[in-house]
Amino acid sequence: MNNVSFRQANRRYLRVFLPVMVLYGILCFAGPYYLASLDAPATWLFATLAVINALPIVVVFWVMARFLRETDEYTRRNQSEALLTGGAITLSITFFWGFLEQYQVIPKWEYVSVMMLVVPTFFACYGIAAFYQARQRGDSLSCETD
């Protein structure tokens, strides 16, 4: 475990997180667009692009784990609670959505996989949970504290 301040850990996190999420967003649109431009793409190309699209998310979870290891117990506990809450909300939404599709209450999306929305939904729920929980504790919402 590295001994760094919250500010340093947060900056290291954001230096990796933000560019990787931008890359993820670009890949989510560029991959399907590229495949649509080809006449008959091979299956291996689909598989390669699927793996390439998933890699930024693996990096994001690695950088989140690094952030948790570098922070103190209080921050680790708060972030873990927010992660669990965000995950629970995301899984609940995913299950409801899946069952609504299964029982044909809502139509399946024709051009976009709903699974592509799970990661952005998770991070939105995680951010909202972290914000709400910090407000409940009376913590400062500034990222610049030590």
C-alpha cells in the first residue's frame, strides 16, 4: 500500500480514469461504425473489437482498486459503500430491464446493446451514491482535501 495523500491518490485516479473513459466512449461508437463500413467482416474482427471495447473498463476497475489501496481507512470505507450502493442499483435496474424485455413489456433495442449502458449506469449510480452518502455524513464534497 502506498502512503499518499487523498489529493495525490485522487489526482492519480483522475489522470487515468478520465482519458480511459473518453477512449471507451469513442470505441463504443467507432467499433460498430467501422464494422458497418465493411461488406462482410469476419467473426474474428467482431471478437477483436469486442475485447478492445472491454479493455478500458478493466483499466478503470484496476485504477479504482489502486485508489482504494492508496487511501486511508475512512475514505476506503466511504468509497466501498458508494461502490456497493452503485452496484446494487445498477444490478437492480439491469434485472428489471432484462425481465421487462423477456416478458415483452418493452421492446429490445435493435441497434444498441443495452449491456453497453451498464458501465455508464454503474458509474452514474456510484457517483450519486457517493455524493448522497457524503452529504448524509456532512463531509466536504471537495476533492482537494488531504
